[in-house]
Amino acid sequence: MNRLVLPPALRLLLRMQVRARLRKVGRGAKTVKGAVFLCVMLGMFVLWIGPTVAVGLFVPRTDPSLVRSYLAPGLLGFTLAALFSTGPESGIFFFPAEVDLLFPAPFRRRELLLYRLTGLSLGVLFTALMFSAFLIPHVRFWIFGFCGIALAMAFIQLVPITLTLIISIVGERAYTRGRRIALVATALLLAAAGVQATARQTAGGTIEFFRQLRSTKIAAGVLAPFDVFSRMITADEFFPDFLGWGAVALAIDGVLVALVLRLDANFLESSITASQKLYLKLERMRSGQALMNLARPTAVRWRFPVFPCWRGAGPVAWRQLVSALRGSRGMIYLLLLIFTALTLPVILLGHEEPVLLIVPAAGILPMLSLFLLPQMLQFDFRGDLDRMDLLKTLPASPTAIAAGELLTPVLFATLFELPFATGIGLLQSDWGPIGLAVAAFIPAVNLFIFALENLVFLWFPYRMANLGAGDFQAFGRQMVIMFVKFVVLSIAGSLAAGLGAVTFALTDHSWLAALAVAWCIITCLGLALTPLVAFAFEKFDPSRDTVD
């Protein structure tokens, strides 16, 4: 029993880490700027969670069977994404300070494993708390949903950790090959289940398709472990629903934990390697180069041609473009994943439900353009935070440097989004003109978005990656910055739409003239922001504004 209890020193270290995060929040609130920021952050939390809680209290609960139809496949998707994104170095990892202090200390390997698992469980609880707020309208008791999500998130984290420890036994090559085989086999099984569900479905739309999918033997077998967690989350009664399914879910996680504690061969050696590789990933994320984590060294002799000088903008743009090309492997993976997720329902269900095309056209594509891609494509000032002093010494004007920094993310975002606009037009022939209009607007919108991203960043510099779950300040800062960008984008979009509507009325309902005016407005706004970005860069002080 003593082997499963952390030593007092490790328990003290965990408590001090929690106190350090709380002290960091309190220290930031001692200044006027920090106090105002904390109040705004708390207000946004209330505005974010408040409506969800109100809906859960006053709106009838969703049918539990319908929730389970989507919840179990969603948990499976999270697990596959975790397996897909992890490499042999992922799993049990330690930060450099922990490696230096804990590994030479008189702790057993199993005690270090328990320490790391306990630290990960704190992050799981924070993540479960955030996710459970969205499930309030869909579950009978919030506490059931919270406990179920916590165990499900623990399962999703324990699976890669278990496989990582197996590496020390079977080897990295066997692990990589086995992971690929498992992913391909799961995809083929789900595709076969989708074909069976499509053959059975006669009517009912998308909801009936998912119900038929779950009723197939193939899908039922693949989703069996995740169905345990979904039934626990949507339990109607404490006994036997919640207690019974909760015991099974707890047993599944307990078996994984016992397996992790059993497979601790070569743990210290593999953890040192994993920690070093993970720290390099975190450094890339902190510098805005997260996609470089999927890059691979190559021996190809082909080199990207050097740009002309362009008053100093050419070399800056060339360096960022080379970095983006090295990380293009990650962008290709993400492009294929999103494209498959968008087109698979259309292929399976045919053209009977055109609303399936409206969702990616009116929802997912703008989300990619406005929020996801700006966070991924940080090959600009956001990725050069530690090189600001070097950029300021270049013999080029601030405007040229700003133009060179903006070129690469705008170009890559445009190349990323054009296949979606083209695909929507090809899947629905009647939407050809709409696809052409979207393709024309994509470069102008990207210029405006990335100019705004860099302007906000130079005014309020920040690191792009959180260093751990529970970093409330980093999470709140991202929320505030996203809110500011949303307000500015709403104003710009309203201006372009308003002037386009006026043009539409004055030109006898000419859509071409209205879209041309809206395009010119967005393009002018993007070009107008570029000198502001250059001015903000000129006023940027690396000795004061470079954050830790």
C-alpha cells in the first residue's frame, strides 16, 4: 500500500505548484492594469459560462440516447487525435527543472510515475470542469457529467502514456508501425460501418444516420469502451446507472494505471529523452512554430530561391517562407484531416441533404479563417518575439519588415483555404458563383486578419502556448484578445457588408457591384493596417515588451 502513496516531498511539491499558479494570478492583479485585466477576464468567464448554465436550468434536457449517439464517437475522435499527434517521445515527460532535481533524488521510479500521473490528473480535472459546463443542457446532473468527463479525459491521456512505456520494450520502430496499423484499421472499420449504416438508412437525415451507425456490430465493438463513459455522463439515476457505469469506467482507468506502473522498464532513460524532445516542442510552440513539430529532416538538395531585396522585405519574407515550408508536413496532415471530416458525411449521405454543405461554407470555413489558421500560422512577428532586437537592427524600414512578416502567413492561409472553397463549388454545382466569390475574398480577408493579429500582438505581446493546464492567466488572456479581435472584425465586416448593401440597392440589385465594393473595403482596411503594424513594430521595446 505504501508503494501507491507519494512521499511527503513530492506531495509538498505538488501543493507548491498549485500555490504558485494562484500566487501568479494574485501578483498580476496588484497593478492597475493587471486588476482591470483580471476583472475583464472574470467577466468574460461569466458571459461564457452563464448562458450555458441558464440554458441548462430552464430548457428541457436533450434526449440521453441522442447525446450518446454523438458523445461516444466524439471521445473516439479525441483518442485517435491523441494517438495521431503523439510520437514515440510523448507520454511520461518532465520539465528540465524536474529532470535536474527529481531524477538524482532518492525516489523510486514508481514514485516518480505516480507524481507525474497525479500532476496530469490536476490538469484533467481542470479540463473536465471546462467541458462539463457545456454539457449542462444535455445531462440530468452536472456532477455525473463532470465525473464522467474526468474519467474519459484520463482514459484519453493514459492510452498514449501506456503505449509510450511499451516503446522501451518493443522499440520505437515497432511502435510507430503498430500505431499506423491501428489507426488505418480503425479508419477502415469505421468506413465499413458507415457503409452499412448508409445501406440501412431510408429516412431521418443525419441523426438517423448516426443511430444506424451505432447499431452496426463493427461500430458497436469499436465504440464499446467509449460508450461506457458516455453512459456514465448521461446517467439518469445514481444507482444503478451512474454507479454501475462509473465502476466500469473507473476499472478501465485503473487497469491502465496499473499497466503504466507495471511497464516502468527503462523509465528514467526514456523519460529523459521524452522530456528533451517535449521541451523542444514547447519552445517551438512558445515561439509560434507549433507546426515545426511535425517537420522531418530531409536530404533533398532543392532549395527555395532567394527573393529580391524589395527594400528589405524580401529576405524577411524568404526566411519566414522557408520556415513555413519546413512545417508544411503538419499543415498537409491537418488539411487532409479537416477535408475528410467535412466531405465524409456528404459522400455517405449523397446530395439528399444540402445543409451539410451549408455547415462548412457558413461555419467551419470562417472559423478556420478567423480563429484556427491565425493560431497555427505564426510565421510573422508572433514567431519572432525572441528576435525583435535582431529585426530592429536590420537596414530596412519598419514598413518593409512588416510587409515581409505578413507575406508568408497570408500566402499559406490562402493556399490552405482555396481547396475548401473549390471543393464546395465542385460538390454542389449550383454554388459555383458563390465559390468564386469566396475564393476572391480569401486573400483580402487573410491580409486584414493577419495584420490585425500582428497589430494586437505588438501592442500586447504574449507567448502563444500555455505551459500547463490550469494556467488561468494565459487562458483568460487568450479569451480577452479573441474578444477584442472579434469586435474589430465585426466592425470591419459590418462596414463592408453595409456599403455592399448600399451599392446593391443603388445599382439595381447588382451582386457583382456589391461584392466588388465589399472586396475593395476589406482590401483597403488590410492595407491600412499594414502601416499601423509597422508603427507598432517601430515603437516595440525589446527590453521592456519581451515577455517571459
